[in-house]
Amino acid sequence: MNTPELPIVATIAGQVYSRADVLAWEDARIDAAARKVGLPVPEPGPVAQRREAWLQSKRGLGDAELRRRLARDIRVADAVAELSAAVSRRRRVSVTDLTVPGGSAAGFVDWFNEITSSSNRDEMERACPDHFILRMADGRQEVIETNGGAPLAALFTIDYDDVSTLVTPIDPAFDVRVDGVARSAKGKAIGGVRHQFRDTPDGVHARLLVEFPLPMLPSIVRGHHFHLACEFSNWFEAAIAADA
């Protein structure tokens, strides 16, 4: 599925990155994700083409085999996340701002909530190379992905109906939100998301934030900046294309 590229601008730690910068990161992560699960790296070409080829490679391998190949990563990452969360209830955050030309905050969030609740896995998993499995299970979103610069893929769930353990305050300047608590495989709160959106004269300003346990390595938190920029840029492009 090809959608028109938009000149979305990402701001990370005060530095501005173009859509081309984020696409270059995505292109490199396609190779890394394929190698992690022992699949051939998609042929060189436009990022949109390689993105679709990588999605179909994951589909061809199947969920059961993806889980088997990532089982060790998941076990270790889950133990580390639970231990980190037990050490301190304080959080380390990864924040990325996007300036999106076109669309609306409410329109995007409606679209995002629909693909989440309907378990539209193509839209969910296509958005970032490090998304191995994203699906709804027992009322929560089950996620198997590599977080930022982490060496391991992790399994966790996000409950978008629960914000009880989030520590990031709501910014009243943003009137639309997607937020929820992230839990380990055993159900322990290990972090969460607080994504906030507002309309601008030209489109949407998105402030994307993930809470990690405080002991999480800063390199992983920093690495997640581009993960957020990648997935939400692709989702915004898809949402605006769908509305058109």
C-alpha cells in the first residue's frame, strides 16, 4: 500500500528532522528487523516498496514462528522490564513532536482508534519495521516490538482504558489524546503512552510520549524517538490519505 509522502517535520530534543531523515532511519531498521528474525532483507528500492515487502515477509513467516524466533528476547526483556519497574515508580520519557501539514487532531485520533480497536494489523504493523505483532487481545493491544535502540524485542500490552499509573501530566494546550498503561506479560505496569494532539492553522501538532521504567538505559529511550517519528508519520500519511 503506497500513500503520498507528506513533508512532516519531527522535532527531537530541540533538533529538527525532515521526512527524509525519518525515512532513512526506517530504511535501515527494515534491514535490522529482518535480520533479527532471520529473514532475507528486502531488495533495495524506495522505502515505501521495502516497507510493504517487509510486511509481507512477516505475514509469510506467521505469528507462531515469529514468536518462536523472538521467544528468548521476550523472556529476557520481560524480566528486565518487571525488575526495572519494581525498583522505582519513577519514569524516564521519550518525547517526539511532529508538525503535520493537513488533517485534524480529532480526525487522526478517530482513525487511529478505529484501526486499533478493529485490530487492523496491516496498518498497525506496516507503520514501523520494529513492529512484529500488534493486535487486540482480551481488550488490550498486544505488542511485540523492538523499542528504540533496545537489543531485545519485547512483549507487552497497552490498555487504552487505563491511565492510572501514568505520571506525565496532561498538557491543556492539547485537546485530543491517546493514552494508556503498558503492562508486562504478567500484568505489571511497566510504563505507558501519553500521545497528545492539537490542531494548527496548517494541520496537526502531535506530541508523542512513551514512559519507560526509570532504570531503562538512556540509549534505548533516545533510540525510541525515531521509532515514534517513524510510526506516527506513516500513520498520519495513511489517515490523511484515507480521509481524502
